[in-house]
Amino acid sequence: MGYTRVEEKEGLPYGYTEFLESGIKTECKRVREFFFSDAYINWHGTNEHFTVEEYIRANCEYPREWGGEIQRIEKTGDIFIVVVHVYTCDRSSSFHVVPFMQVRDSKILSLDEYWGDNGAVPQWRLEQQIGADDLQYSLWGIIKKQGKSEALN
């Protein structure tokens, strides 16, 4: 089964992209609308399993304000795969999250999120003198230089 690049975000729950890009706190009252009542959410990096209500609570009670930017959306069958750059509003923390969303009738059945910290190149790789610590060589640098729609074609 192949992946389909999704330009228009069609099929995603209405308002979900705004939720990802503006931060859940601004959409707390609406988050429930994105999910079926018996949906579940997994955060694999911390081995946590949430009900919809627990997921809303974990995000809405997060102690700092955050925002985000969708960098890529792919679709295979009823699964949407989204790459999101998430950061605290003071820019002291930065992450990438890749949610895999099973969606039916524009509502989420299940959500599996994989989180990674953004940071400096580890010392051991610097010592090997491999790779480049320069955004111009990364996918995200290309996206920033060329604009999302052009880089993702």
C-alpha cells in the first residue's frame, strides 16, 4: 500500500490542523469534537495510553504555552501521518511529533504519537566529522527556503 501526499488536509477532523498549529490550549473546548468517544491515544516514547478525556487533560493542563507548525501530511488508507514541529512559545523547548491518526468520517479512532527532542548534534558524531549541522541540508531547511507546498511536491 502506497502513501498519498495530502495537500488540502481533506479527511482530517475539521479544525484539527488549527489545533496542531496554534496549541491545544486555544482549542481545549473543541478537542473532544475531533475524536470518537471511545478513541484511544498512545504516546509511545513514554509508554502511556490515554482515553480522550485523559489526553485532553494532559494537554490542556500542560504548564507552558506551546505552538506548532505542520510540516508534512501523508495518507495511506484511513491513516494520516503528520509531521509537526512543536515548540514552547518562549522557544526554550522544541520537538517533532509524528502522529499516526486512524480517521473515519473526519473523526479520530486512534492516535499514536511519536515524539523526539530537537537539539544539538551529539558530541560523538561531531568527533566523527560526519553529517552537517546546517539547516540548508535538512528537509526542514528546504521547506523553510522554498515554502511548504513547493518542497513537498
